[in-house]
Amino acid sequence: MHPFELLAEPLHAVFMQRAMIAVILVGAVCAVVGTYVVLRGMAFLGEALSHSILPGVAVGYLIHGPATFALFWWSLGTALATAIGIGAVSRRTQLKEDTAIGIIFAGMFALGIALISTMRGYAADLTHILFGNVLAVGPRDIWLIGIFGGLALLAVALLYKELLVVSFDPILAATLRLPAAALHYLLLLLIAMAVVVSMQAVGVALMLAMLVTPPATAYLLVRRLKPMMLCAACLGSFSGIAGLYLSYYFDMASGAAIVLVSTAFFLLALIFSPRRTALRKG
């Protein structure tokens, strides 16, 4: 088959066209927000938020059934509540943030498992939540991903300097009287939004990879934050596209294929990057 035909054939199906749009949006949003996750060492938070949406998924399923539109809203509400709860516990107690994350993560995850375990015949219907099913994305799902992903990117663009200062120079942030606490909560909410928009693309089990792997790859290739965000967004979107083609031609799970492509890019960057940061330290 001609290379052009290999690229064009999957796009004849409407569901593949929608899936392509979805993974491009998800890859860009998660990569841009994930840049702060990587640079601030917040990967554990991303993992916690991705698993903490399970109670929302379970409640949404119990009330509305397997409709992805309803599950999206319940998941979003749960993720936002979890993000706020983590921020409140870590700031209002003597506990460190990773301890607060661990407590809330474990509690929410256990609650989700408990709710799901009470359902009959839940396994087949909720498998796509755990492992993703981007091929089932509908027009309304794309609108939700586009709107909330766009809001996350707009917030990063409008508050780029403030988030940069608060993230990397707290002393300067205090001197400039920036609302550090409010900006921290905002970043938590942005991560929560990125987690939820990626739910259908890669599922709960693989969400963290979309937040961390493309930005980590970009970190090995560029030095400045804006180019790093742009590079990460391109890598995330391209990983989504390439993963869909792999899943189409090799009949594998689309979410797993996307993450495997993203991981392959990271390994290539690790080996051939001009910086080769990790190799030098080794």
C-alpha cells in the first residue's frame, strides 16, 4: 500500500476523524499544563488526581448510566473538589503537600472502588474509563474537550508570568505581592481539568503519562519555558496521532498505543538529546 494510502485510509471513518481531533487537543492541553507538573515535581499530584475521579465516575454511572457526557461532568466536579481539598489540607495543617496528597488520593480511590464494587455488570461498561476509548468520542465530547482544554490554555497564557514567578522564585513573588496561594490553587485546578479532558483518550490508568512524558521529553530538548511548552504540545499531539494509527493497523488499545509512542519519543530524547541531562548525571 502507498504511504499516502496508509495515512488516508483510517481517516475515511468518521470515528477516526473525531478521535484525531480529540487526541490533538488532549495532547496539547496535557503537555502545556504538564510542563508545570514536571518542573515543579508534582507528578504524584497528577497521579492522585487521575485516580481520585473514580468516585465521580461511579456516582455518575449510578445516576446516568454509561453516558460519557454525564460522566465527564461528575469526573470534573470530583477532580476540582480533590484539587481544592489537597491544597486546603496542605496549607492549613502542618502536613507536607505529598502527605496531604497521599491521604486524599487513597481515600478517594478507595471510595471509588467501593462504589464500583457495589454495581452489577460494571466491568464491561467502565473498562473504557480505566483504559480509555478515544474511538468512541462523539461531537459533544469534542466540544467539552475543546472548551475546557481551551480555558486551561487561556489561563496559562494570561497568567504565564505570574505562574512562572510563583513556581520558580517565591521570594520575588512575595516581593511583588503576587497572590501565591490563589495561583497555587489555580494550578491545581488546571491540572484537574487536564486530567479530566484526557480521561476518554487514555483512561485513568494511563493519564499520568500524558501529563508527564511529553513535557519531560521537551525538557531534554529545550531550555526555556515557552519553547518547552510548545515542544511538549507538539510531542503530545503527535503521539496521539501516531498512537491512533498504531491502534488502527495493529489492533491494540488506543490509549496504550498513544502512551507507548510518547514513551518512545522520551527514550529517543534521552539518548540523542544535546543536553543528555540524565545520562551525564548517571
